[in-house]
Amino acid sequence: MDANNTFDSDLIHAIFKHIWARRFRERERSDAIDATEAEVALGTTKKNRLASANANALKLSCELLKSFVSEAVQRAAIIAEAEGMEKIEATHLERILPQLLLDF
Amino acid sequence: MGSRVPIETIEEDGEFDWEAAVKEIDLACLKTTNASSSSSSHFTPLANPPITANLTKPPAKRQSTLDKFIGRTEHKPENHQVVSECGVNDNDNSPLVGIDPEAAKTWIYPGFVPLRDYQFAITKTALFSNTLVALPTGLGKTLIAAVVMYNYFRWFPQGKIVFAAPSRPLVMQQIEACHNIVGIPQEWTIDLTGQTCPSKRAFLWKSKRVFFVTPQVLEKDIQSGTCLTNYLVCLVIDEAHRALGNYSYCVVVRELMAVPIQLRILALTATPGSKTQAIQGIIDNLQISTLEYRNESDHDVCPYVHDRKLEVIEVPLGQDADDVSKRLFHVIRPYAVRLKNFGVNLNRDIQTLSPHEVLMARDKFRQAPLPGLPHVNHGDVESCFAALITLYHIRKLLSSHGIRPAYEMLEEKLKEGPFARLMSKNEDIRMTKLLMQQRLSHGAPSPKLSKMLEILVDHFKVKDPKTSRVIIFSNFRGSVRDIMNALSNIGDMVKATEFIGQSSGKTLKGQSQKIQQAVLEKFRAGGFNVIVATSIGEEGLDIMEVDLVICFDANVSPLRMIQRMGRTGRKNNGRVVVLACEGSEKNSYMRKQASGRAIKKHMRNGGTNSFNFHPSPRMIPHVYKPEVQHVEFSIKQFVPRGKKLQEEYATETPAFQKKLTPAETHMLAKYYNNPDEEKLRVSLIAFPHFQTLPSKVHKVMHSRQTGMLIDAMQHLQEPTFSEQSKSFFTEFRAPLGEREELDTGLRVTNDPKDLHSVRDLEVNTSQRKAKQVESPTSTLETTEKDYEESSPTHRYLFSSECASVDTLGNVFVMPVPLLFFPNVLESDNTPLPKTEKQHSCRNTSHIDLVPVDTSEKHRQDNISCKLKERFSPDGASETLETHSLVKRNSTRVGEDDVANSVGEIVLSSDEDDCEGLELSPRLTNFIKSGIVPESPVYDQGEANREEDLEFPQLSSPMRFSNELAGESSFPERKVQHKCNDYNIVSTTTELRTPQKEVGLANGTECLAVSPIPEDWRTPLANLTNTNSSARKDWRVSSGEKLETLRQPRKLKRLRRLGDCSSAVKENYPGITEADHIRSRSRGKKHIRVKWKSAESWFTLSSVAFALVTKKKKMIMDDDVQVFIDEEAEVSSGAEMSADENEDVTGDSFEDSFIDDGTMPTANTQAESGKVDMMAVYRYIQPKISFFYCEVNELIKNHKVSFHRRSLLSQSPLPARFRDLAASSLSPYSAGPLTRINESRSDSDKSLSSLRTPKTTNSESNQDAMMIGNLSVVQISSDSRKRKFSLCNSANAPVINLESKFAAHAQATEKESHEGVRSNAGALEYNDDDDDAFFATLDFDAMEAQATLLLSKQRSEAKEKEDATVIPNPGMQRSDGMEKDAPSFDLGLW
């Protein structure tokens, strides 16, 4: 796909990082809990590093996300159109969502 | 050297007399200026207090030692020497760090902590000289460090202060401790450890001022230059006793001194060392100029030292261990004796030798081998030493830790290595091992362990187990485990955990620092009250105050013993218990304690007598005479860094929210930020009905998982329907079973069986069907009756079915049934057998249409303009949900099959009964029974009914095609949804072709008698032909198995068709008349009705047709409409569009075919059903027109149009065909993926068929046309087959198709001939024909052909097609199509 027609990879990266950071914090928290309960037990040395993505992976992710979003919108639009609506509502999305999720 | 005296004096003074000191300094400086010119500059600052340290620092540096002489002027000469030594660098340094003159006037001492004299004194010293502070643990070293740091922090606003501690936990601990003491603002402090990445560290080095680091990090950053060494003003070194050798501390200080820079070094330790050399080493390494040593007995310290009882408990070795020890001694003695014989002087009783002593002896031996000893014997001596060392070590373990560790050690040693070789033959060692094993198996507790437990229990009896804490130190992890095991048995009040290092050994896994922290945390919180620690617990880590320290082994250095003892007695009285085994361990312990005491004496009085010190800068110019100021800090709560970060994250508002409009934010909040989870979460289960059909896709096709979901949902949905619906479902299932059976080949020949199975599935109609099957001809009437009877129920079913079918869209379901009922009734009412037949055909067609049922909904919606609307809706539905259609088709395929089989039966019966059958009931029955999904078809049927027989006929082919398609598509569907879609498309195309044929037939019929009935019959014949071709195609497409299975059905169908045709033909005279009448009556109405729709469509589509031909056209249109309806139902949208295109272009055949091919794409693309309808009309019209033209040359317009079309088609076809063929090749392989390709292939096929027609046309237009149509149909079917084959596995099907085509053509020819020839006994003939068809169809040959390559197949297929085309004309002719055509024409006109 052309570069103009896809998501901004910086944006996607920012979103990813946001998610990763949140995950990381959650994991740390649970780790802290685990650790206090670890007592005598085994030292699990988890890598506490933020995940990262290289440029190509990011590009691919953008493309995937774009196709996912556009497909979702298009399908929902078909439903909405069939109902004579001019606006895609959440319910339209819900209708196509299960299959959409399975398609990806 | 020179500083000794001053230090002493200072200590004696205790308090500085600042006034005097400054005066003295000034004097001293004056003198020094006289002595050394370089110092002259120092005093200018005095007059003008300098703001920067540039000028002031040199004096400070000089006074590095001068500060010691504060108040001691008499030492100035010495100082001068020092100054001159140090002064060399004075001007070389251009310190970047300015001093804050205001701050420099005072130095801050925290006022809120109770003042301890020794702390205050040491701090004051440490502020102005490099100091090594040796304080017992728990006496507040950190406070000294913090105060010094804070004052430097104040004095040098740009200065950077570093606190180094040897481990990360210590760093974290000290940063907090320092914060809590002096409250250096946290924004200026940072901890730098190996976890911080270097680039970040570089940034932090610039932005922060107070660093808590590990020495390794500091070393690396200094070496890499990221640490701004020029700004350093103060370096605090914790646990300074580590500063030996090449430890990072030493490297750091060396680097800093080499820069050179001036900074204050403060070293802290509780245990500077056990030997004077070690202490001197530290002093040298850290450039220490002052040693501040205190111990518990010092007068200024002792008030703050809590009572710490040190008990040394002598533990007997224990009987078991004693035995083992004696055994071991037996082993040892020979070696010791041998050594002695060699002349080695083991200077003690071998009973009490320690491994260390043996080691020393060995070293001595190595350095100075015994003079009289031959060199050869050196090896023996060495091996004896090695054995002795090991043995003594084991013995030591035995005495201090018990049998188990000793045993483990021994076992390990015996496994490999020189010791094992040496001892392998030794009986004593074996016995010893055995004995140890025995003792262990008896669980012999070590006396130490039991003593320890005793102490513990006593301790917890006195102290509350919840508040009291105990640490047990052991040197070996093995004994830690033993202790843990022992502790686990003594009850609840002891909650013990181990606390060990990170390294993971062979048997024991280490604890990560995180776990260590967690253990300490829990220990503090009370989760544990006993920690069993190795040496890791001795030092540094802020293990909370404990009441009792148990040293499990006494055999440790006094340094470590001090650290161990430092764990208690800090804030409360503590108790230290040393468990020493009597004998060697006790002795060595006592020895070490003695040596420790000796060291203390050296350090007494500042160690000035024992150690050499180094000069150090004062840092603060003497002009400033900082006065102590006791300040109460208001310290903010210390926020650990990690938490701080988390809070930042938590409070951070997402940046994107700023860019959103309030409405968007609200929307977002609705779905994401809702506190109660319940609100507005996108649901996956909200619309289960929508999951029973594939949703229309945009670009991303459905996955296999989606197909599974849909299937599952369909199965789940079925039970919820009414019983009728259940019957539907069963029907649905039945087809599957049938298919399976077909696959197995069980039913290949026997259609009835299939029917039976289907019937079985169909609750109501199963019996009837069975009857029909059994005696189709004889029981036709009865069956019809049954059908009639059942019809009402069927109607219900229809309604329910409609609903069920509509699962996709609930709305659609309801209206259809209503419409159907009247229609059904009408059809039922039709007295004429022909009509019945037609009805049956209709029904079948309806059934076939069923897959299109989605369109039915649309139809219902469109009820007002029934046909058109229906068509359009169908198209729309198709377009909207090709997937759904596909699914429906798939689901219905089974149904269709059933219906087909039923239809076949019916057809056969109809054919048999052609004369006066009650097909309508049957049809209804069929519909009811297996064709439930067909209910929508009923609507069509109603419309069709109005339109009359044409529909049924059309529908019958439709059915066939549908069935075929369904069958063919079935496996494909299973395999791949995409394939299924394609197949469906192909089926639709196929259906279209049949429809076309039907339409042609209809047209001919119409032309013949009363347009409709005659047409019907003729269509039937055509249908038969088409059906045969279609069947063949189907068979081919479906694959060998499917083909075989289907073939019977197809044959039946063919038979039926043929029968019908033959019957029609036979009946023609009479029947045709009746039909004509009927058709006229009904046909008029229907036609009219249809006409309206047709007209509308025509208006849309038929621009070319002239007004004159309107009536004909109308008729044609009706037929066409019927066909169209069927077609539309089957593959409404795509075909429609294609048809339209064709019509517009005038390349009707080609276009139509192409359109058929493109149908799928059209379906997906074409959203407007109306357009599709139009297309269908056009489609049909051209077909019809073709027929008419061919058959009815009378209709010039038609002919013209046909000719035009044919011409167009002919001319364009080749090129297209070629193009298509070229393009199709690749598409075929990729066929499933690209519908367009398929369409192309279809179109190609159609083109090929068209070509054949063209040729035939040239020969004989009508015949050619018919043939062409048929061939087209076949071709289309072939194309379908090809598609199928492509989808499935390709080549074979095509070949089969070809062969089948040929066979079919032949068979059809034969049949037609037969039928024509023998009017009576048409049924039998038909049956025979069927058999003949079967016979003609060489499955084996088919298969063999299938094995051929695609290219071959294609070429062959072309040839075959041509061949088939050729025979077809004959067939058609024989069938009397031509004959019919004229008659039709006559009738029409």
C-alpha cells in the first residue's frame, strides 16, 4: 500500500508504547506481589524491559491496523446502509465484529 | 606523617575553636606565602572574598593538611612541606565549581536528631579532610555521610556529590536514608545503577547533583567521560573496607586523583580490616588523611551502644559426628604420617590441624622444598597435602555444620578429581562414608542444630514471636538448607525463610535481588521472624533490627563476626549467640577474636601511630569559617523512584484527549473510561443471528474460522426454531448426509435412495417421497395428493422456513409465506398436469432459488412490484450478502439437493404423469419437505405462477443448476469458503445458463402453443437438454464422486426433463393445446403481471426491442422474467448486471456468459438489485430473443436482435475468448481467490460456447442457436466445472466435464431422439434414458480424463465443446425444439 494511505507509524508506535508501558506497569505490580509471596521460592528473573518494535514491524502493523479498521468500517457501513442509516453506530459494528475478528 | 599530631589534638579538643583556628590558619598562610610564592594569590581572596573557588581553592588544597593544624600553628613547617607538595597542582586546576559564600559561612547539622558527640565530631572532621570513618554498625555512619553531603551540596551550588555503595539494594537504601536525614531535594538526587542505561546516565550526570551509585557504574562513567568529574566536590564511599586491590572504589579514586581534581572523600566502614596492612591499603587507595575510629567501648560511643550480649556456646561434637570424625582421622593419619616422614613439619598435633594450616604448610613446602627430599617424591608430598587439605576441610565441615554437609562434600570429592583417585582404594574412607550414610539415614541431628533449635524456642518463649526477629548466619548454603529443614519442624511460632545470594549452584537455586528485597520486606512486615542467611545477610543490607543473632558457625573472620553482630543491638538490647563446636572450631574462634582485638588497638587514637595518611584538600577556603548551625529540616516524604514514575504515569492525561472534541471525548468515555464496566462495551454476542450468515466483506475475505463460526451458529440457531424449522434443519443436515453418501458412492446410481435419505430427513415428505420414488409413476397421483395435503403444513413450514432462512435478516422472513400461500394455492388449483408439471418445475426452481432466499426477503419487501422487486431485492441481497447467499447456498445446497432429488422425482413423476399430473402439490410438497429454504422460492413461484409454467420450467433448470452448484460447491465450501463463494458464483452462472436455456425453451414454447405452456414444454425439453448439459457439467464440476452421485440425479433430472420434453412433445398435440389454453389463461394473467414487471424491466432493459415486438417481448419477457427470476434468485445481482451489460452491448450471449462469469463480481459489486434485475431481464431477453430468433424467424425484430447479438457475440467472442482464455489460465489457478478470474473463465467458457453456437448459427441459425445455447449452457457448466475443479483440484473435473459433456450430449441426443420417437412410455424412456445416461457416462473414463493435464483438458474441452455443440444441435433438433419453435412461434403470433 502506498504510504499516504495508511496510519502514521509514529502514531501507531506511540500507541504501542502506551500499551506496552501500561502492561509493563501492570506486570511490575503483579511481580511485586508475586515477589512478596515468593518467599523462599524460585527466582524468576523476568526481563523487565519495555517491548519495542523495529521500523518494518511498525510499518506492517500500520498496514494491518489500517486494513482492519477499514474493513471494519466498510462492513459496518454495509450493514448500516442496509438499514438505511447514514451513520455507523456501534450496533453495526457489533454485528460484523465476531466475523471480523475471526477474519483477522 | 606530619598530620598525626594535629589529629590527635583535634580529637583531644573535641570542639573546634573556629576563631582561633582561622587566625592560626591565616597566620600559617601568611607564612606559607612567604615561603612559597604561589600562595600569594591565596590571600587576595581574603581581602575580597571570592565568589568562585578558583582563587580560594588552591589555599583550600594546601590546607588539606592544614585543616588538621587548625589550632596548631606550631606544625606549620610541616604543613608547608605538604603544601608545597600539593601546591604543585594549585593553578593547574581551574575548578568549575563556584562556592556559595553565604552558605559557606555555616555548616548545617540536623537538629532534630539527638546529638551524638562522636557523630558531630566525626562530621566536623570529615567536612574538611578525607576521612575514613570506622564505626561499629548501627552507630550512624549514614548520618555523618548525609550531613557532609548536604553541606557540600549547599556550599557548591554547581557541585556534584556522589555516594557510592557496593550494591544496588544498598544504594536504594542509602538514598532514602540520606533523604530522611537531611532532606536533599529529590529533584537533585538520582540513583544510578547498572540498570540505568548509559545514555540516560550521561544525561542524568548533567542534570542532577547528588548521585547514589554503585562503584562499577561510577568507574565506567568516569572512564567513558560521561561523569562530569570536574564538578565533583564530594565522594562518599560506603563499605570502604572493600577498597582493596582493583575494586572499583580504588579505580575510581585513582582516576579522580589523576585528573586531577579536588574533592572531599569520605569513606565509611564498620570493619576497616583485621590487619594493619589491609587498613593501610584502604587508606592508601582512598587517599585518606584522617581515620576516625570508634568502637563500642569508646566513651563517646558507649552511651549509644545497646547492650549486646555475646555468648559463645560450646557445643559438643555429638556422638555420631565424633565417630565419623574419628574415622576420618583414621584416614588422615597415614597421610600426615607420610608427610612427617618426608620431613614436612606440621607444627601441631594432627588432631587439631585446620585445613588452613595444611595449606600454609603446603605453600611453605612449595616455596622451599625440603632439602633432603628427592625431587621424585615431590609429587607424593603434593598429593598428600591435597588429600589432607580435603580431609581436614571435610572434618571442619563435620564439626561446624554437621554430618550432612560433610557427607555431601565427601561424596562430591569422591566422584572425581585427584582426591577420588587417591581415595578410591582407601578402605577407611569408604567406611567413613558408609558410617556417615548410616548416621544420616538415622536422621542423626547435629548437636548444633538441636542446640540452635533449643535457643530459638527459648528465645521465642521470652519474646513475642510477632515482634521479635532472629537471624541465623551460616557460611554454607548446604547448612542453610539443613537449618531450614530443622526449623520447619518446630512449630508455628517460627516462620523462617532463607536469605541467600543470587548465584545458583548445582543443588540450590539462588535468590534474585528482587526476591531478596521481597524477603526483607516480609521480614520487616512480620511475615517471617527468622531469617537463615549466608554471608549476604551480614553486610550492608538494612535488615531490620533483630533481637537475636545466631552464628551457626564460629569459624569466620572477626570482621564478619562484627558485621554479624551488627545486626543486633542497634536500637535495643540484642543478643548474639555463637555456636562453636568444641575443639578446633572454638579454638579458632577464640584466636580470631583475639587478633581482632589487636587490630583495634592499632586504630585507637586515629591510627596515627600505625598508618600513613595522605594529604587532602580542605575544599572550603579558610576565609570561610563555617559555623555549625543546627537546623531542623522539614523533609518531604521520600518517594521511591519507581513509585514516583508510576504516579507520573497515573496522573498523566493522554495527550490525544487534548485533540479531541468534547463529543469525541464523550464518545470515548462512553466506551472506555466508564467506571462501571457494564456500560457500552462492544459486544460480540449481541447479534447472534447475524453470525449465521457471512457478513459482506470489503477487501478481507472471510477466514476459515469465520466459516466455522457461521456453521456453528447455524447449528446453534436451528434448535431455536420451530419444529418446522427443525425439519428444515434436518433437511439441511440431510443434504450433508446425502452428500457424504454421495461421496461414499452408495447412492450413486440410486436416486431414490438419496431421495429417501432426504425424505427421511424431511419429516413430512419423507414417506411421500419414498413412495414416489418407489413408484413414481403409479403413485404420482397419491403423492400429489399427499403433497396437496401436506401443502398447508408446508405453507406453515414455509413461513417458518422463511423466517429461519432469513436468519440474516429477520424482517424478510414473515411476508414471504403469505405470498406463497396464495401462490401455492393457485398452483395447486391448476388442474392441468402440465401446469402441475410446471408448478413442480416452479417449485423446484423455487427450491433452487431458495439459496437466493435472502432475496426473498427483498422480494417480500418489494412485494408491490413482485417480480421486479423480488429480483431486485434478490440482487440486492446477493450483492449485499454474497457470502450469506453462499452460505445459504451451502446450507441449502443440501436442501437443494434434496429438493432436486425430490424435484427429480417429481419431475420424473411429472414427466411420467406429464399428461395430467398434479405437480403443484408435489412441488409444494417438495418445497415443504426438503426445500423449506425454497419457501422464498415460493414467492417467486407465486410470481412465477402468475407468469405460469415458464417459471417452473425455468426453475427446474435452476434447481438443477442450483443443485449441481450446491453439490459441486459443497465440498468446496467445506474446503474453502472462498471456493464456496466462487462455486456459488459458478453455480449461479450455471443456473443462469440453464435459465437462459429455459428462457429459450420458454421462448420457443411461447412461440409454439399458447406461449407459456408450449414454451414450458419446449423449455422442458430445452431444460432437459440444458439440464443434461448442466447435469453433465455439474457432474464434471462436482468431481468424480460428486459427479457420480450427482449424475444419477442429474440423469433423473435429465430424464425428467427429457421425459417432460418428450412428454410435452408427445403430448404436444393435445397437451400443447391444453397448455396453450392454460397458458393463455394463466399466461395472460401471469404474462400481464409479469408484463408489468417485465415492462418495467423492459423499459429499463429492453431499449432495443421495438414496440411492435412488445407483446412478443412481453411473452418473452415473462419467460425471461421467470428465467430471470430464477436466475436472479440463483445469482441475481451479478447475472443481472452482467445481463444488463450484455443487453447494452448487444453481445447478449457473450455478455451474458461473461456476465455470468462476472456475476460473482457483479454480486459483490452490484448493490442495486434493480440493476441486477434489469440485467437478468436483459439476460433472459437476449436468450429468449435468441431462441425466438432461432426458432422464430418470424419475429424479425427478435431475429434481428438475435442476429445482432449473435453477430456481436460471434465476432467479439473469439477475441474475448482468446483473451479470456489467456487470462483465464492464470485465473484458474487463482480462481478461488479472484472471482473476476472465475468470471473470466466463465465468460471464456461461455465465449467458447458462443463460438460453437456461432458456427452452428452459420449452419442453421435456429438450431445453431439452440445448440449454441445448450452448448453455452454446457460451456457454462463446463466453466463451472472448471471452476469447481480449480477450486477443488482442478484438472480432473474439467476433463470429466468434457467427457461428460460429450456423453451427455450423446445421451441427451439419444434421449431426445428416443423421446421424440416414442411419445408414449415417455417415463420409461426417460428412465431408460437416465440409465443410458449413466451408462454413457464412463466414470472411469471420466476419471482418466481428469488425470489429464489442464492444458490438455482445455484443448480437449474446447474440442469436446465443439463436438458437443455439434451434437447438441442434432439433439435439439431431434428433440423437436425446432419443431416446437415454429409451433411456438405460430402459437405466439
